[in-house]
Amino acid sequence: MQTIEQHITTKGIRVTAMRLLIYKFLAERSNAVTLSDIEKAFDKVDRTTLYRTIKTFEDKGIVHQINEGSTGTKYALCKTNCKCELETDLHLHFHCNNCEETICLTDYKIPKVEVPDGFIAENANLVLKGICNKCS
């Protein structure tokens, strides 16, 4: 099993203390988090540093973003072998209307959707909304 440092390095990212802290913060969560959630956890860190770290992680396939429509963009760690490819890696997300948590349902893949000729699908985001298992 790879260490966090090895995982970050294999993605072509230079390891820094802040990147390690943010990665560990995300790894400790079972739900997706907003940039504001990360800011609150690291209250003395510059917002630009946090945003750049998340953007770098997203660009390199360490995190993916979820736009669930009500609380803005959230971020969650990708599985180690994920390449965020439309055909193989995209999964469902569940947003709880009660506790406002958004959870990756990685075992439930987004079904392949055909698009008209001339269209090229590059990403998909499917969010189910309702009451999660903790709130029901």
C-alpha cells in the first residue's frame, strides 16, 4: 500500500506539509466537503493556498468535485486507482436533505448515457437527494 507521500508524488505533485495536511483531512471524512469546511479546519492558512491545493489535487485526479446544487461545490478524495474517466470511474453521489452531507457512492456507477452525434461527453455528475442512512 502506498503512503500518502508516494501517492501524491506518483500523481506528479510535489509534496508539501500543507498538501499532506489537506490530504489527511479529506481522508478522515466519509463525506464530501466544501472549501469553507477546509478553511475552518485550517483557520490560519491563506485561502488561496487551500484553493490552489484543491485545484492541483483535482487537476491530477486526487480529488473530484461534486456539484449537488444547494450548498455549492464539494470535494472528495478519489479512490487510489481512479482516473476520473467517464466510462469507468464516475459514480453516484447522495446529498442528504436533512444533514446536508454529500456522500460518494463509489460502488454505484453512473450508467453509460448516449449523446447525439457531434456531442462529446467529458464529465458527468449524478446526485441523488433524499434522507441518508444516518438520518432515516
